[in-house]
Amino acid sequence: MPTDKDILVSFRGVKKTYDGENLVVKQLDLDIYRGEFLTLLGPSGSGKTTCLMMLAGFEFPTSGEIRLDGKLLNRVPPHKRNIGMVFQNYALFPHMTVAQNVGYPLQVRGVSGEARQRQVREALAMVRMEAFGERFPAQLSGGQQQRIALARALVFKPQLVLMDEPLGALDKQLREHMQLELKALHRQLGVTFVYVTHDQGEALTMSDRVAVFDQGLIQQLDPVGALYETPGNAFVASFIGDSNRLQGQIGLREGDRCTLNLPGGHVLRGVRVGEATPGQAATASIRPERMRLVDASDAAKAADAGNVLRGHAAGVIYFGDHVRLQCDFTEQPQCFVKVPLDTPALASLAPGQPVALAFEPEHLRIFS
């Protein structure tokens, strides 16, 4: 369990407005731990980038406090914060060589001569770009420019590195490769990384913890496994990964479990999230990989042990290692389930045919 000594950055009661009326960040209380990889994740306009810009010093909070290693940052200019920054467009100086770009933060801090050259060589070696020191940014690929921008952020050995969607300009294959490289570099250096993205896959791949933002508030802050498996509300469930949603009313309550009565007459059992009262409207969420296609003989057995939804096949989409079976249910949004290619029932399945999907109550989360 982290202690106060493990906290590197602290936001307390932070709010931000640009026009004096609408709060972009409504109430931010957040601790960032030394050495962790924390991702701020959310849709456009959710407040995540504003949070990062306040930490970097490019924006100041309207109210509240931001502290770095106990020091109040509210009015400290960016160049005095000992924070490295990597931007989405890399912000490299086109008229400078790679070595000059990487050395620029040292020049600003008054480091010169052999000491600066040595630190530049070390930073380039970290990102495996030591052979590119004399080139100019225009002579580099997107991935190489990203590495140089990272080397520049690390060269002065900051306490904290901030990254604002730094992989957004890369193609899919290179982006996935760089995600793994960034995570490996983080493990190697032990520096605290704070990363902003709207890409949920990116967040789950690299992070130790993820803060999910929406409408200026953190909706949930958790390690990636807990965030995916136990979303705290319907927004997080739908925003993180694929999720099927079911609409109904709360039935019986029993401890942390309850039933959900669906319009078509189905009754499902699941984990209750929030204070639910019988008859109250509710939304349930279930991951597609937690559902399985069962035949008629197995459906009755599955219903005794867990949940079964009966509906009709709407379509089959091939995904290489599995197929995505789309299903229609009475008065519900269309659901889908990931079905292994070797599932016998797939061979004869056609649109309009009856289907039964089984799943365990512990994987159905019911949000009141």
C-alpha cells in the first residue's frame, strides 16, 4: 500500500475554467506515485489534457493546489518545474540537429561542454538513436522523431515525464510497437510517467493505473485489471473495452447481488453497483468474451447455474482468430459475443435462427 512518502504529485481541490462560468476540470483530487505509469484517459473535452497542462505549467488552476514532491506549483513557470514533456507533434526544432535538439534543455539550464555532450549521448543511447545525432528532424521517420522527443524529455533527468498523445501521429503497427518500447523504457528508468490519450487500448497496454475522465471529473482510478473487470459505472464500462448493455429494472436485492428484470421476461442475476431499489431502472454490462454460445440442450443446464439470454442471430463477422456473433433480443440494444472458430454450432448458424448465450452472474454488472 503506497504511503505519503510514495506520492510525487498531488492535486487537491483543483478546478479550471477558461470563461469564468464553465468548469473544464470540476473537482480534481489525485495522487500520482513515484515511478508509476499513470494514464489520463477520456473522450475529447473530458478535462484530461487540461489536467496535464496544469501539471506542466502551461495552464494555471482557477482554484485548488498542485504539488510536486511537496512543493506548491500553482504559479511556478514550466522551465522551473523539473518536468519533461513530449508533445503529439514532437515540437522538434527543424533547424537544429538531433543532438542539438536533445541538448537544448541542458543549454537552457546552463549545462555546457563535455557534460552536455555526455548527457546527450546517454539520452540518445536510451532510445537507441545514438547514430542519428548529426541528422535533422526532416530526415527522420515519425517513429524516430518520437524517440528523439522522448530523449529530449529525459536528458536532464526529470522527476516526472508528461506525454500528450505522443503516438497519435503514427500508423497502427508502429504505434503498437512504440507502446511496448515506452513501457520497457519506463521499467528500465523507473521515472514517473503521466500519459494522456483517448485510446483505451493504449491505456490498458502501457499503464500501471488509469484515471478515466468524463465531464471534468475522474470517473474511476484503478489498476488496468480492476478497471476492465470491475468498472465503477456505466460510462466506464462502455468506454473501456467492448461491452454489451442491457436495459431493465431492479428486481430482488441480496447483499452485493441483485436481479435485473428485462422487458422480454428474462430475469438475470448480477453484481449490484450502487444503491439499487426494486423497480428502479438500471443498465447492466457484460463483456463479450464472458458470454458463450450454447445449444438448446446445454441452455437449460446453464440457466440453472447462471444466466441465459435467448434471442436470434443477426449476423456473423469474421475476425481471424474468432467470429463476432451479433444477436438480437427483445427491446434491447444488439449484443455480440466472441465465438471461437471451432465452435460446432457456428457451422449451421444463419441470421434469424434462435440462439442462447450463457454467462455467469459475477461477470454481469448492474448499474442503478
